[in-house]
Amino acid sequence: MEIYVLFLIILFFNLSCIAAELSLRFVFIIEAQDQDLPQQIGRALRLVEEQHPEIKVADSVVFLDRENEDESSRRLCASLSKGASMIIDVSWYPWEVAAQLAVDSGLPLVRTLLGSQQLLTALDSYLESRNATDAAILLESESDVDRTLYQLLGGSNVRVWVHAGLTRDSARALKTMRPEPSFYAIVGGNGFVMDTYRRAVKEKLVRRDYRWNLIFTDYTGNNVDLSQLVLPTAVLYVDPAECCKISSRREDCSCPADLQRSQLVLNSFIQYIVEVYSRLDHDLATLTSTVDCDKIQGWEMNVTRDRLYRQFAEDAEMSNETVFYWDGERSGLFLRSRFVLSMYKPDEDLQTVATWSADEEYRLLQGVVLEPLKSFFRIGTSSAIPWTLPKIDPESGEPMLNEDGQPIYEGYCIDLIAKLSETMNFEYEIVTPKSGTFGTKLPNGSWDGIVGDLVRGETDLAVAALTMTAEREEVIDFVAPYFEQTGILIAIRKPIRKTSLFKFMTVLRTEVWLSIVGALVLTGFMIWLLDKYSPYSARNDPDSYPYPCREFTLKESFWFALTSFTPQGGGEAPKALSGRTLVAAYWLFVVLMLATFTANLAAFLTVERMQTPVSSLEQLARQSRINYTVVEGSTVHQYFINMKFAEDTLYRVWKEITLNATSDQAQYRVWDYPIREQYGHILLAINATGPVPDAKTGFDQVNEHTDADFAFIHDSAEIKYEVTRNCNLTEVGEVFAEQPYALAVQQGSRLQEDLSKALLGLQKERFLEQLASKYWNDTARQACPDADESEGITLESLGGVFIATLFGLGLAMITLAWEVFYYKRKESNKVQMLEANMEKPAENKKSLETKTDNFTKIRKRDVKGGKKSGKVTKGGKNVTIGDTFKPAAEKISFISVYPKGGYRP
């Protein structure tokens, strides 16, 4: 009896165990590319059965081929027709066919993510907080690329470019991508992330702060090798504690390097679902149901589905430490991952700035403020003086290059770009066009130059000497002008004035100077002749002039004629009337000659200083001595071509009107064509001379023509700048064809309004005026030797006067030396004669008597002439010698005469 009872007990126990066994069947939907995922599902199910022997789990895998969804739908229906407890969607993106089928049939459908999709969603939240517009994401494999695209394209506002790894080709593609990505992200394991980052540094892609983001999927983000990071970088990873949760290890947990994260997630996910089923076994009306896709009845599994969903939500709300959380909108059970965002700066450790869970919104830690990121723009410009020009090394004279081998620029536009970047808080890269300069429309309708780069998106904005035209306005948008009223101007070289020390002599012609010299010689000779033969001259009529008078010898006459040309005058004039008449006429001649020379000299120097070859474009067009040219293909060249075309068109229209028989010809009957045809002549002259390839060549040609017979027609701003730096150049006439320079952006660009506001602010600050005075500084011309056009007569013009004075001084010193020499020689001859007389006393005595007789005769003649030097009485006995009366002796034997200064034997 006891044995029978024991048998019954064992039988009822076995029957109860069989009745209590839980049988489930899951239908998995996976992507066709995940060929290894069915094996992971099988391992996860076996692990669940090992841990829960009372539960039997069957599975069916449906591969989702998104290019052939009909076939995938048939496979799904075939699996559901065999019975299903739940549809588990582990595809990359929700499949609408399966979702609708689950709704209609009442089958529970649960989604989950096995890859790095949640981490990418966290990255997207961070990028949107940084106002990112686009990002380039580098992933480990092609399947990761597809998975990322499905994850982000559906719910992200950031445009993405994804690629598997970083190769040379992909690096080149990133460099040439327009617009350039504002952010970069590397997603993968530690080894892949660091290798890719080093390659990016090598390819010179890492150039801006906080633009590169390192996303670690293997729980190693807190162990980054910071020595590899070259710029401030963002690091995003999942809290390593998650590894312990999904691996069911709470103590002494460490994640291995070869961690199979997707397998662990799948194990935890299936185990959790099975546990929920086991807990709700008695509350669930139906666990498994067959579904006929042709005839769906949804009332069987609705209660079961609602109860499961409610349990998932209750478990998630019970604690924030659960491995999974329920998202009712997406019908998904997702890992409650905790993300950690850290920032790295050179010479500093990682600083955690934000932590949040997958079921929470991104937020920074309390008190943390991220450094604002600057926008980055590619700014197009083109070489033009002084707007944009390469910076020259003062030592080598070669253009300076940056670390990337690109030229460094300076100039008005470069300074304006720097100020705009400071005002608008952005970073920039200066880009010059690969073809063309500012922008020309090509025959095929495309554009080159700066305009073409803007149209193609190569640049974000253009800051250059770009004129506003209606044709360009059709493809790009202009901002408010930053430099108004620039136009076209004519540059010409200042003529080199031929300097000469005797330039003042060129006022009168050579024949005039010879005539003056002839008049001077003839006058001097005539004065001597008249004074010699006139009976009324001082020489021939001494009684009429009892005082000493000037004796006009031939030498004295010439001296008088010469000194009459000086303000001092000739001195005492002749006494005779004939001589005075000649002198009066000569003085009148001298006055007229001096007045004529002075007036002509002043006029000559004034006209020479004010002389200008041409003063306007009209004068340049009417003359033929001065050649002129423009830069080939420039806006100036196009201006003359257009004006020539306008002239031809107007002439044709006027001709048709005048020759039209139906019109009143009397109104148009004029003697000449009423419009001046000058631009046609100008264009012909330019073509005859030949346009130059660039502005530098044009200025060089102007500088080479020292006779000011070559002109260069070019942009007025560049000419004014060149004139301030080159003392040889000058501008001619007024500026014509004025146009403003303006910034340009792509059509519809959001930068247009921001740039307009920034320019208005700079105008209020008078920054643009300061910038203009920096590059067009007239004070620089003060260093030129002829900067002041109103300066007086130069030394070179009248240097001959000083040379003549110095020549006279030298001649006077030579004459003085000759006079001293002559006087000493004469005195020496007198001494020699005295010594000879002492040796021959008889001869001396006879000579003395002879001299005494001569002296007596002289005294008698002097008495007769009225010049008394003594007194003689009637008897001839009393003789006065000297100034006082002294009676002479009765007899005078001889008079002793000794040399002045005493006798010298």
C-alpha cells in the first residue's frame, strides 16, 4: 500500500512538471547582412534553457532584405503560421510590415539594438547641442556604416558622411568635401579609434579644437592614451559598469579586450524576456498563436501583449538600475546605458562634463559650461593690390608659406577678414581660385574664379576686390558694399626733368647770349674811343674838372661795360656828352635784357614744374604720342569693350533713324554725329599696344618710360596705392566708371544677414576708414624727393651761378698770386739797379745831374700847368722845394737821392 501511494505521488509530480513546463517560440527579424547573428541567437537560447530547464524556447529567424521586402514578408508569414509567442526585431531600422502585422494579429513585438546605435544617438544629441550642421563619421566595417545610416538618417538633424575606416582616398575626399564637415567622429574599439586618429593627424585633418570626437564602443573610453591627442578633443563612451551588468557579474568585474558585446546584450535580452514570461505565466491567456497572413484574427494575443508591455514598463519604473528600459513609442527594450562625455585639453587630464542615461536627455553636469565653438568658413579671395597680396619674407624676399605649404596673405581684405572673424566669432581658411581670378562667365554657362567657387560650394563667402554686377547677382548674393566708389584711373610716370648746373642759361638761346657779349665788347670799345678823342672828356679837358676823374682806358672801359649788368652799376660815367649818350643807351639795353631774362626764367621754371602730359581720358584718346594699355581680360578691359559696343549700337540706331524715310529727318539733321566716338579709338590703341597679363607688368612698363609717353589704365584703388609707394608714378584725371566693392555669399546663405550687421557695426566704429588710411597713406609720399610740387628752384637748376662765383673767386686768388709775384720781381730789379749805380759813381753823378735837370724842367712845367709844388722868385734865385718855403743856397752843386728806407750798400 505504501509503495502504491509513493508511485501515485511520483506520477502526479511528473504530470504536474509536464503541465508546468513553459514553451515559447520567438520569431527573430534580422538584417540580411548580419549572417553571424543566428548563431548568436542560438547560443543565447541554449544559455537560457540551461539556466531555466523548465522553459523551452524555439526560434525562427527571418532575414530582412530591404531591397526585396516582398520575399521577406512571405518568409515572415511562413514563420508566423507555425506559431509565435513574440516577434523580436533586431534589425537596424523598424520594419513597417512586421509592425503592422503585429498590430493586426495582436502578437507582441519587441525591438532591441545590439550594436552601437545608442552611442551614436548620444553623439547626435551632443552634436546638436553644439549647433552642428554636418559630421563625418568613421566606422570599423561596412555593416557598421549601414547600421549607422539607418540609425541616424531617420531621427537626426545632422547631415552625416560615413565611411569604413580612413584610407588615403577617404582622407582626400574629406579634404575636398564641400561644405567641409563641421565635426568628425571615430566610432569603434580602442585600437581602431586611436589608429584612425593618428592617421587623421598624419593626413592633416586634425586642425581645429573640439572638432574631433572619439567614440569608444568597448568600455575603454576612460583609458585613452592622451599622449596621442594633439588638440582639444571630445571623448564619449559608455560607463564600464554596464559590462558587468550584461555579463551578470557584480564583483571583481573587468571587461576583456575581446569582449563580444552583441552576444552579451542578446543573452541578457532573451533572458529578461523569458523571466518576464515565467513570472506572468498564469496571467497570460495565450502564450503562442499561429497567424495566417491571409486571414488575421487579432483577438487571441491582445491581452497577452498588453500584459507583457505593462510588465516591461513596471520593471523599468521600479528602478533606474535595471539593465533594460521599456520605450512604449518604439515598442522596444533597450539597454539602460549610461554615457560619459569628457573633454581633453593638452597638458590636462580628461574632464567629465556630462553623464546621462539612454532613457534621459543629454545634459551637462551642474556648473559645467562648455567652451563655445567657433564656426568655420572657407573664404575665397584673389590676389589684387592692396586688397590681397602674398606676404613676403623681409630676409629672403620669397613669399611666406604656412605649415600646410599654402601662401600667407596680407592686405586690406585680409585685415577685414580678421576683423570679421573677431566680430562674428568664427574661424576661417583663405582659399584662392584654382582657375580664373574674380569670376568670368564661360561659354558653357559656368563660372570660374571666386564666383565659380561660391556657386560650386567650394567657399562659404568671398572677401575680395569683387565688383557688383547684375550678371554675377544671378548666381550669387552680394552683401552691403564695404568699399564704395572705386573705379578706373590713369597712371603715368612723372617725366624726368633734365637737370643741368647751367640750366638758367637755357632760358635764352645761344645767339642771344652771343649778341649780349658782342654788345658788351662793342660798348666797351666805343666808351674808350669816345673818351680818348672827345675834347670834352676828363682826359682832354683837365681844366674843366679840377678834381680827380676816372680815366677810361681800354681796360677800364670794358670793366665799366661789364659791371653795368650788376645791381652795383658801372660806377663813374664818362664826362663827355657823347660818352654819356652811349652809356645811357647801353644802360637801357642792360635794363631790358635783365628784365627779359628774369621774366623768362620765372616762367620757364614755373611751366616746367606744372607740366603734365595729359589730364583726362578725353585728352589721352585725342593724342597719339602716349601709348596706353590695360590688363587683359580684366574688368577694365571689359569696360572698354562694352563701351565700344554701346557706341556702335548707338551709332547704328542713330543711322537708322536718320535714314528712315518715314521719320521726320529734319529733327535729326545735324552736321556731325552727336555722340563722341572715343572708346572705339581707345580700344584700338589698347589693342595696338597690347594688353598686359597682370597689373605688375603694367606698372613696370609705365616706370620704364622715363619720358612719360606710356600710361596704364587700371583700377583706381590699386593705382592710388601704387602711387603712394612709387615716387615716379602719378595719377591723371578723375576716377570714372565708379563701382563699389562688396562681399559675396552663396545664394540663400544665412551668412548674408550676419555679414551685413557686422559691416554696419564696423562702419560705426570707423574701422573701414582706419583700414583705408592704412593702405592709402599719402604721408608716405613725403619721403619722395619731389613730394612737394610747389617747392622752389633747386640747386641743380641754378648751380652754375655758384660755380661762376667760385670760378671768379679762384681767378681772383690766381690774380693775387700773380700780382704778388710781379711786385716782388719789380722790387728785386730796383735793388739790382741801385747796386750797379754804386759801383759806377761817375756814371751815377752824370745820371744824377741829368735827373736834376729833368726835375727842374718838370717843376717849371708844373708851374705853368697850375700844379705848384714850390715857389720861384723873379730873379730865379729863390727856389721853394716842398710844402714850406725855405731859401735855397746861392749855388746848388748836386742833390743826393737815396732809396726809400735808407741806403743799402
